[in-house]
Amino acid sequence: MRTIWDQTEYNHQTHRGQERTEIAGLRSDRAILTFLFLATFLTGCGSKQEIGAPEAPVVEVTEVVRRDVPIYTEWVAQLNGPNNAQITPRVQGYLLRQDYRDGFFVKKGQLLYEIDPTPFEAAVAQAKAQVAVAVANLSNADTNVARDRPLAAQSAIPQKQLDTDLATQAASKAQLGASEAELIQAKLNLSWTKVYSPIEGIAGLTISQVGNLVGTTTNMTTVSQVNPMWAYFSISESDYLSRADIFRQIVNGKSFDSPTVEFIQANGLTYPQKGRIILVNREIASQTGTIQLVAEFPNKMTALRPGGFGRVRFQTGMNDGALLVPQAAVIEVQSIYQVAVVGGDNKVNFRVVKVGNRVGTDWIIKDGLKPGEQVVVQGFMRLRDGVQVNPKPFVAASVDRN
């Protein structure tokens, strides 16, 4: 049994425990409030930093300029050499040797093929023998005439005998001439067993192989002259008529200031050497209504090859006061062209424009811009309508770096 003292002591201990619990709870509440206050303070500081205005993006801008630029017109063209010699033998025989490398340069008169000469050497020997026989027959006829002529004059022999001698002499002379002609032909045939290049140029792949029987209808290979190179193109009848005076001078071979012709290669690059128009065809094609022209280009390095396609262009007029911007300033999205214009407040405004021809590294703007306006050339990635930017002058070399 608990005594009154024990019960009193127990109540005191329980009360002190409750006080400790309440004090611990107050301390915990204070810690939570302190943590929440600090968290709110730190969050507020971070929000103030995020709400601050972002730094304006740096862009490179240039001014829309007005300049007189030449107008060029382009036509599709195909290249070919001035001379393309198909190598065909003049005699029939078996091919013994190919004396050139496929695709290499050959000079005029260079040996290309050798045909078996054996039967032609035999023909030469036979022709020589026929000439020798004809020479002997003519010599005998000459002797008879020389002997019988004085005898006939003295009536020692019938006149008919002399007439026969003279006829035989004439026939022998004719036979000798025929034999000598056959010898010349036999020697020509023998010489034609060696096939030479008639022009200087590039020899193509051989079609005839060693051991093949080739003849006068066999196309063994083709040698093409490549310097200069000709570009064939066709223009409309209206374009021809607008420049008929220039083309008339070409046809008449008169000296004149021929328009400088450029050739744009299949890779889009402009051929460095300039050309000139040298030929105008005689007629306008009835089916297409076009007339064919030829422009000649120097081709010392043989960059241009027969059969190649490209475009030729030359100046056909002048565009006075054209508006120009760098090509890098024009954005094309689904055939819609835009530029980013920077206003006086350094804010960006995307504007749809109508473009014309390219002029070097620039683009002609037909509509949508005014002279002196600033357009963005570099730094489009972070731009949108109304964004304020930090414009810097455009440096052309920066396009090359990127």
C-alpha cells in the first residue's frame, strides 16, 4: 500500500514530466517556425533574382543598302568539245596492241592502236612484184619499138608489125601505172594498220580489245578536244530578237564587245574562267521556239568535261536602285522569306519580304524593306517578335567562321 507521502511524491514527479514535455514541445514549435521563416526568406530572395530582367541577346546587324546591280539571265547548258573524233580503222584486221592509256591525254599524231600488218605486208610484196613485171614488159615493148621503127621506115618489115609494137608499148606503160597504183594502195593499207589520233585531247575508254577483229565500221574509241570547251544552250526567240544586232555581228565574224558569259557548274560553283559566245545556229527550232548558241570557255586544267551539265549566264540588263541584304539575313521557311528587322528601340520585328535574284553574297529584296533599316544577320536562335536585343555591327568574316 502506498502511503500518503508516496502518493504525493508520485504526483510531483508526474507533474514535472508533463512540464518537461510541454517545454520540449514549445522548443520544437519554435524550431519549426524558425525553419519556415528562413525558408520563406530564402525563397523570396531567389524569386527576386529570377524576376530580374534577362540580359538582351547580342545580334549582328547590317543596314539595307540601295545599289545599282546588273541583271543576269541563266540558261541550262551542256558541255562538249569543239572536236570529238571517233577513232575508226581504215582497214580490217585483228587488233594486236593498244598504245595509249584510257582516259589520258593524247597528242595529235600519237599512236593509239596497232592492227596485225602481216597480210598487208604480203600485199605490198605482191604489188612490188607486179610493178617489176610491168617494168620488164614495158622495157621489152620499148626495145621492140626501137628495133622495128627504122625497119618499118625502110619497108623491111610490115607497118602492121610496128603498129603492134607501139600498142604493146602503150599497154605496158598503162600496166606499169596500174601496178604502181596498186603498190601505193598496198603501202597505204599497211600504214593504216597503225591508228593515230587525228587531234589533241583526251582519249576515252577503248571499246575494242586486243585480239578483236576490227574494221571500217568499228568505233574503237573517241578522242575529245577539251581546251577550249564549248557550252551549248538554247534561248527563246524573243531573247534572240532583243539581241539580234549582237548575234548578227557574231554570224558575220565582226569584232565586237561580246557579253561576258559565266558557267555555273553542277555543284553550284561558278567556273573561274569567263567565256564568250562564238556560234549562233542557223535556225529557230519549230518545236521549241528556241535557237541554239555556243559559248567558249578556256579549259586548261580540264575541269570541264564533255557531257557535263550546268548553267550559263550573262548580263541582260541593269537593276537601278536595288535593295540589297546579305543572304545570311534572309530566313526561308516553306517558301516564305523573312528577315528580322531591328527598330530604333532595339526590338526585333520579323517581316515577310519578297526576294529577287542573288547578287554575289547578297540578295535583292523586291518588297518588304526600306533603305537604311537594320536587319539581323547573325544570332537568330534566341529571337522572337518584340524581343529587345543588343545590336552589334555585322562582320562579314563571321559568316565564314560559322
